[in-house]
Amino acid sequence: MVAGLWLSGAVLRPLVAVARTTQPVTTAGSATFGVLGGFRTLAADLVWLRANVDWERRDAPATENLLRLATAIDPRALYFWINGARIMAYDMPAWRIAAAGGYDRVPAWQRAGIASEQAQRALGFLDQATAQHRASAALWIERANIELNCLHDVAAAAESYRRAAEQPGAPYYAARLHAELLRRLGRKAEALAWLVRLHPRLPRGDEAAAADVVLARIRTLERELAVPAAQAYQVPPRP
């Protein structure tokens, strides 16, 4: 462990020094980290801790560079990708607006521009994450949350929740949110078709699956779309 700490420090010290300037990190895919061997996780943790110091100082360029350095060293850690995206999308706009005079002085159009720019940076970061974790529902959910809450792009968020729902082990709520956003977009027929396909696959005894909630939403959409009784969804019998 001592040797690992020494090696990590020797390799990382100059990289962290560069990352804490305004120069963008360009070390992803570099053979530099090969010398770390089995200590890559430890090294990435150390960089993440350094990033937290700059996060507390609200130093956006240094923080972002160190987030990118941590994920370059160990791209396997979903925690780094997800929390890094959150920092870029939610924390950094607040820092930039505060530095520009605060919410009372910065006009709404400028605040919106800052929020949009930071959200796009976070989404680009998540694009890199998805290239490393192609079957991660968590990354698609994080993307959807940013699209919805920061960019207010309901259509994009609906698509991302759909992609999340289709990944192995996805939480049940991702599929429900996809349908809810389709309904909000006025695409009620699509929402109904999605829920009708979803409901038979839901385990009835699992509270998280919320099969009864999904059925209630199906019935609501059928009423709103004036679906004839003969064409209404028929709940399959329990096995």
C-alpha cells in the first residue's frame, strides 16, 4: 500500500498540477496510467479527493479538469461519472452566477445561458461515460434528469428515460417516467401503447414495480383517448 501511494503520487503530482490550471485535461486513453497497474482505483480516488478541495473553493475549471482526470484514470467508476456530471450541471452554474453578481443582479437570459452551457458540458461528460458503460441505466437516467431539469427539454428526457428503461436491471420508475413525459408532450397514444406493453411484465408483488399505478394510468389514458371498451387493455390473468 505504501508503495502504491508513492507510485500514485509520483505519477499524479504533475498531472494534478496541470489539471488545476485552466488547461483542459487530455490524458484520457494515455499510456501514462499504465504504470499504476492495480493502483489505478487508488489513484483515481486521490484525484477525486483533490477535486473535492477545489469544489469547496468553487474553482470550476480546476474542479472539472480533476473530474475528467479521475475518470481518465479509472473509467470503471460510475460514481465519478454521475457525480461529476451533477457538479457540472447543478453546482457550477450557481458558482458562475454568484461570481457574476448573484441571482438578483444577473439577468434571467444570462442565467439561462449559463445553465444551458453547463448542462451541455455535463451531457458531453455523460457521453464519454456511456462509451465506457454501454448498458448502464444509471447514466441514461442522469442524462434524462439533466435534460429535464436543466434544459427543460421534455422530448429529449423522454427518450433518455426510454433508453434507461431498456437497459438490464433498470429501475421500474424509468419506464413510468418515459410514459409520463410522452403524456406531457401530448403523445398520449404512444404513452398508452408503452404502458400496455409494460404492464404484463411487471411483478405484481413488487411495490417498486407499481403495477397498480401503471394500470391506473392506462385506464386514464384510455378515457382521455376515448378508447372503446372492446379495445381496452385486458389485464392478463395471474399465473
